[in-house]
Amino acid sequence: MVHKAVFQRRFASQPFNFMAENILVVGACGQVGTELVLTLREKHPNKIVVASDIKPSSNEEFMQGGPFETLDVLNKEQCFDVVKKHGISQVYNLAALLSATAEKNPEFGWKLNMEGHFNILDLAREGHLKRIFWPSSIAVFGPSTPKQNTPQDCIMDPSTVYGISKLAGERWCEYYHKRWGVDIRSVRYPGLISYKSLPGGGTTDYAVEIFYEAIKNGRYTSFLGADTALPMMYMPDAIKATIDSLEADPDLMKVRSSYNVGAFSFNPEQLAGAIKKHMPEFEIDYNPDFRQQIANGWPQSINDQTARNDWGWSNEYDLDAMVFDMLENLKRKLAVTE
């Protein structure tokens, strides 16, 4: 254990030399982090891309492709040591307890989502990091938010611990940027769909589960109602938005809280219809649970024109292209593992 006075002196030391421009991904074993790490390592072969999480991943490609550090984002000393050890200049802080999981453990959801955010922000404020990406979410919106074409700036009254923590986190992003010049970037993720990694306890998880069940069993029971439309995005576009926003010219980033980013919207019935184009025998039924109430407070479609105008955001996948790619890749994946 490092004595408090020694610990404070360490953080008051001179800022690092950022010549290496190495990258740290915190929360790297999650749905987004796994693919982000693999993409960054391919995109930046001359940089060290360090993956970190509270425990290692079972993904061999992920673990063997570069350094991994066991890291608890709630431990600032540990975060500092990893940053110093690897000459880190950029951090993607993805560590969070997602919407459905956080509702089951609200105190820890708030603690992880906020204190971990502060630890990385403070390392940048103290001169140890050059640039940070931190994801927000459509969970920042709530019952009073316009449901259709939800604008960049509007009423935000989140009704979940996850949404409350993300809204608070957005305000702290802007505060740290305005007061101390911290170069923080953020986008509001919609529901994310991926064949490479499983979701981690969110309200939109059905949009991944449905593909597994369609291939394995030919049917799926949705925990959201048939007409519950939500904004969604295919993971390659989410990774693109994440990296593009962090690597954009700082002068282009006019919003320092978080940017709306969108791709397409659908409800479970529409998604099932898109799957049936490729699997005509597929069947779906509905048994809404507690996540239905969460989804009812979220937008149905997103206006992301600000991100498109400011730093050139654009998505590459629509619903049909996503469904085709998911089915093709997931069939191959399941054939290998079974």
C-alpha cells in the first residue's frame, strides 16, 4: 500500500513524454472493447495498444495480439501505474455497468460509472494523458425527451442509474474541458449489435440474442414488446464512430459533452421480419420484462446531424446489410464452436 502523501507526490510529478502515443483501452473485455482493441491494433501497428480489464478475456486472438493488464478502474494508483508503464497518451475508458445490470445493483452501478470516469479524467487534468474517449448512451434521454428524431440538445431526464450516471458524466466531460482543457471526446451509443462478442447486460441485448436463437433454435422470445422501436447500430459502425471521434482534429469537436450518433432504428417485429428474409421458418413471440419500462423512456430514432456536420460522422450499415452480415458471420462462428 502506498502512503497517501507519497501517492499524492507521484501524481504531482511532471507530465509524461507523449512521443510514443500509445493507447490504453479500459474495460477492454466487454462487447465494445474486444472489437475496439482488435481494430486499433490493426489500424496502428506502430503503437502499443494495451488492453485492460478486471480479469483476462477468453478470446485468444485478443489476448495474444498485444499487452494485457489486469486493471480496476476504481483504483487510481493502478491506472496511473499502467499509464506510466506503457507510455500511454490516449485512453478509451469503456468500463461501466450497463442499464439492466445497474438497475439490479444501483449503488455499485453509480460507483463504477462515476468514480472510474473521474480517475481517468483526473489523470488527464494532472498532465498524464493527452486525450480521452468516454462513451455516453441514449440512456441519458428519458420520458420527456422527444421520441422521434431526438435532437443533440433537448430535455434529458433519465430514469435509470445507468442513464443518470451517463448524463452526469457528460456534464463532467464538458466541465473538465472548459476548466482545465482536458481533451475529452464522447459519443452517445445507441443499442449495439455484434457477432464477435456477447452483450453485457443492456436493454437492447435482445437484438443480439435473437440471432443466436434464430440459428440454434429457429425461434426467439423477446423481452421487449413487438412495437418497441429503438435506435441501433452495427458494431463496425460503433467502432468507427469511437475511433473517428477520438482521432478527429480537436478544432472540429464543438461538443464536449457527448455527440448523438445514429445508424438505423427498428422494433423486434421489424428485426424478425428482416431475419425471415433469410430464414423463412424463423418465429418470434414476446414476453416483456422489467427492461420494457426502461426502453419505453428511450428515443425511437436519433438526429445525429451535429456529429455529421462537425467531424464527418457517417454510418456504413443499414438494417438489411447488418442482418445479412450478422447471420453469415454468426453461422460460421457457431459451426466452429459446436
